[in-house]
Amino acid sequence: MPANILVVEDEPAIQELLALNITQAGHNAMRALSAEIAQKLMRETTPDLILLDWMLPGISGLEFARILKSDGLTKSIPIIMLTARGDEYDKVRGLEVGADDYVTKPFSPRELNARIKAVLRRRAPQMTDDPIEVAGLRLDPTTHRVTGNQKTIDLGPTEFRLLHFFMTNAERVHTRSQLLDKVWGDRVFVEDRTVDVHIRRLRNALAISGHEDLIQTVRGAGYRLSEKND
Amino acid sequence: MPANILVVEDEPAIQELLALNITQAGHNAMRALSAEIAQKLMRETTPDLILLDWMLPGISGLEFARILKSDGLTKSIPIIMLTARGDEYDKVRGLEVGADDYVTKPFSPRELNARIKAVLRRRAPQMTDDPIEVAGLRLDPTTHRVTGNQKTIDLGPTEFRLLHFFMTNAERVHTRSQLLDKVWGDRVFVEDRTVDVHIRRLRNALAISGHEDLIQTVRGAGYRLSEKND
DNA sequence: AATATTTGTCACGAATATGTCATATTGAAG
DNA sequence: CTTCAATATGACATATTCGTGACAAATATT
């Protein structure tokens, strides 16, 4: 089960390394160079796990962890701290503010992946896999099935991911490039307008269950999934 | 991220020194020799931070801070007080009226910059795009929706940005060229008069929720969003 | 290998937004 | 009450954004 993992690391080389590991393990990597950037990203998508460097420009890793853990919306997101080797003091303080685990730099990919897996498994029951229901639509991530009004809706892989994303981020407007990032992933060699085409395909598919105006276009901004059709 | 910092200091030499520090730190310095002048400047641009001298001719620094903190429009602007060395009494009273930090004169550039940075960082999380509510109007940047009196208000992209700007800078008069700068951005190839037209379009749209006189014209100056219709 | 499905791009018309002008209206000074 | 500049408003040509069908390349399925 692929998870969204947010990497907060200011050193580009290390960030790249971390992201590489994550994607190779079958997950999706979101990157931030600072806590501030991370906060911005999290407004769009809630990650399933955060890899947080101890040393950061601006808000430090420790501060950021404390901020996240004191906010009801984010406190359940597990955090893995990245600390310098052997700094036992940091380790303790990191765990104190609520980090779920820590990894010392330099780290081995094997170790890192093991810990990611462990943390995700620990919280797995509550996480994904739960069917989502929005506006009379039901999407089951495990069976890869979508139903609406007793009708089964057939979707291609891309349309499925697109709808999945819309349903987990309902009511919010997403620009085309945001959608490309979140739904298509790293393959940024795709034109913005391609999104339009897939939106149409998704709309067509949703039409058979009567969900005509579920995906709305916001001119000059992007698209939105919403029940209210005004 | 460059910030607008307002320096309120009556001693020219010190003011110059402060401004120099600020610009060298990559920020933009606005200067005022008194609280009165500062108020005038703030009618045009809202600073991100105010450096406020304790001793001022006319309205004192203490009074000015209290005024700023008791006004809904300005109370969220952080203030750093400049006090004479060792005047612990002033320090306490300064923080009492809502100053976010203080620096004792004579100060080291290093210390000053550190405190500026700290205060700006602390305030960063508040730069969110939460829904804004003004005068019974509600604008949500994430869902791109505007409502007033239970009615949904439909806006074109430009009108949306325009209203967004007005709502985040309510009660203030904006000249046409200021609006072109802030709302239109770089595209300066647009006539001043064009603003009039968009103002009208915005007014039309707001009419359906009964907000007739929300956008007021100030002859010879510009436009203003204000609840009071006088 | 043959066939079906999915995917990205394009072209073109439709829908909508934008900027400018000409003209009407307003407001303030004299 | 005039006069004049500033602003409001309607109309319109232009520009931009979207929706849609077609199509060929890439992938998966048989």
C-alpha cells in the first residue's frame, strides 16, 4: 500500500537520496526544503508519514515536530527524525516531543526502509484502505471499485487515481499542475491540458450513476469535487 | 522571503542605521520619524513587522503600540520595541501592551537581525490561506468560493482576486495603480480606467447578496472596502 | 501475434473573461 | 447654478480558457 511520505530536509543531496529510497520502496515522496514549505504542502495533501531532519533553516525540526504534535489535525501523523550520529541528547528530546522513531545519519537504505515500514504498519489499521464515501459515491481502495447509486462505475487507472484524489480532497480547488503532481506523480513531462481530457473521461464515467456535476471547473483556477452544484 | 519592515524612530542617525541593517538583511525598509507619519504610511502598505522606538515626539512608542494592538486590522502585526539600556521597567510595560520583542540601545546589528528573523518566523504559520470573513462576506481561498447571506457569489478570476485583496486590506483606500500592482501583478500594460470596470463588475456580483455599498469610491484617491456606508 | 485498453496530444469550436472606448452620470469648486 | 473633472456604465472587439472528438503511440490482454 503506497503511502505519501513527506521529506523535510534542507540538504538537496540527502533529500534526493531519501526520495529515491522512498519511491523505490513503492511510496510517493513529497519534498520540502524547510518546515515552512512543508506546512504549505500539507495544506494540499496530508502525508501518511513525515521524515524530518533535525537541523533545518528557520523553524527547526524539533520545533516543527512540536507544532505538528500539538495540532489536532496533524498530531496523528507519525514522524521519523533524522539526527546526526550518536547525538543521544537529540534523540531523547526528539522522542519527547512525539517523534515515533529516529534514524541517525549516515543511514543505510535498508535501515531506513525497515523503519518506514514499521511505522506505517504500526498505524496501518486506521490508515488507507477504508472505503471513502462522498456525495453518494463510494470508492474502495483495496478492491479498486467505485460504485454510485447501485451502479458500478468503470474507471481506467488514471481516472481511478484522479477520483481517489478528488474524494480525499473534496471541496478544494486543485490547479492542473497540482493534479499532475499528486495524481501523475513525478512524470512532469505531461501537458497541463492533458488533465482536461482525463477530467472529461472521469466525468463521462460518473455520468452513468447520475453524478453529472460532481467535478466542477473553476475558471482560471482548476477543478473541484463538490456536492453543491451552483 | 523579503518582508516590509516599518522603522519608527525620530533620531535620523539611528533610523538610518536601522534601515541599513534591514535592507542588507534582504528586507524592505519603510521609515517614519513619528507615530503620526507611521500611521499615514500604513494606510498605503501594511508592514510585516514594526520596529518601534520607545521615545517618540508626539504619540509615544508605548501609546502607539497600544493603539496598533487594539485595532483589529493591525493587531496581528508584530512589534519590536527599541528601549534604552537596562530600563527593565520599560521592557515590561512594552511587552504588556503587546510588543513581541524588544531590543536595547545600543544594539548590535547581529542581535537586531536575529530578533527580526525570529519574530518573522514565529508569525509565518499565520500567513495561511484560511477563509476570510468581512462584513458578512465569506471568501475561502482553498475552495475558491464566496458567499454572503447564504447566497453563493459568482466571480470571474480577476474579480475574485480583487475581492480577495480588498478583504485582506479592508477599510483602506487603494489607488488604481496600487490595485494594478497587487491584483494584476506584473502586467502593467493595463490602463488605470480598466480598474473602474472591474470594480463595477465586482459590485454587480456583490449586489445579489445585498452588499451594495461595500466597495466605496473615494474621489480623487481610489477605492475602499468598508462596512460603514457613509 | 493479434487485439483491446489506456494514454497523451492536438485541433477547433464554444464559452467566458478582459481591456478599451464612447457616453452618461456624479460630485465638488467657484 | 454652472462648469469641469472624475467616475459609472454599457457595448464591443479581442484574448483566453475549456470541452470535446479524433488519433496514434504505448501497454496490457488474449
